[in-house]
Amino acid sequence: MPLYKSITPNSQTTVKIWKITESFDDLMTSISLKSENVNRVLGMKSELHQRGFLSVRCLLNTFGYDDADLFYDKHGKPHLKDGKHISITHSFTFSAVIISENIVGIDIEKQRDKIRMIAHKFIDYEFHYLTEDDGDYIKKLTAIWCVKESLYKLFATPGLSFKKHCLVIPFSVNDEMTMAWIDYKNRKYCYSINFLEFEGFTCAYAIS
């Protein structure tokens, strides 16, 4: 499957989304991996995770990078050797990469009813405007998770809590944009977050 979607939020930032329809073998033969990443992907027990990992490298190629241009710091945050900022995500059959001159974060999640069971673990303030009888309840929960995960990746600060430190103002699933705050150690940081839906998935990305 070629590139599924490309978005340019501003002149310094590009988001690309890949729909993973290829087999493991097809993905593996289409890219070049560092030796340690060959061992890493072959050691993964789930083929779904293997294909997600490889599809991210396919996305890197569409930006003009390859696996050797990507590295991770001690906290697991990805970086590019040329100094541009990058964030990576994959969920089931979709993966996405955002690259920018600014600090960024991105997340994709499949919309699943089971998110109801964990909502109390990542939501506090948002319960003031969410109602379970809302027909978009699952979509809103998924969007909130994606927004907070994208903020978590952007902020990259150990100890940051989705529930305690991140809050998302009321929104409609048709808005495709919302405002979110990080309230951490007596300082508040405000972000405009974009989100979109496709084929039962939600993606959100944050740009500093």
C-alpha cells in the first residue's frame, strides 16, 4: 500500500500516514535496516508489531530518510541525525510519522469499546463534559487519549501524568481541532491539537 495520507499543518511540518496492507516479507525487502534493528524486528513475537515497525521505516523513506538516520535517546524518544524533530506511532493497521522544525508529538489509536474500562486511568477534568450516553463517547475517549499521548511525546518529561497533568477542553468529534493544557510543576502550557478520524481510527498530533 502506498502512502495513505499526507498533511502539511504548516510550512515547517509534515504528517504522513501509512495503511499497512503489505506482508512482513514485502515490507522487509523494501527497506534497509541497521543490523541491530534487523535483530530487533526478528525478535518481536507479534507480526502486527513487526509490520508496524517496518511501515514506520517505509514512511521515513517517503521523507527522504532511512533507518540509519533515526536514533533514540535514553528515554526512548526518537530523533533524527539532521536535528529535525520527529514523532512516531502505529496501531494495528496504521502507522504515522510527523517531522517538523518544531517539537512535535503524534498518536494513532483504534476506536474500541474497551477504552471505557480504562477511562478513569487517564481522564479527570474531562469527565465534567463527557457523558456515556453520548453517541460519540468512544470516539471522544479515543481522541482524548490520542491528544494526551501526543502531548506526552512532545513534552518528553518523566513523571508527566495523563490524568493529573494533561487536560483537554470540550470539543466535538467533527471539530478536527481542540485546545489542551499541560499543568506541570506550577506552570501551564497551552497547545492547539489537530485530530482526524479514518476507518475506525483516530490520530492526533501536537506541535509546539
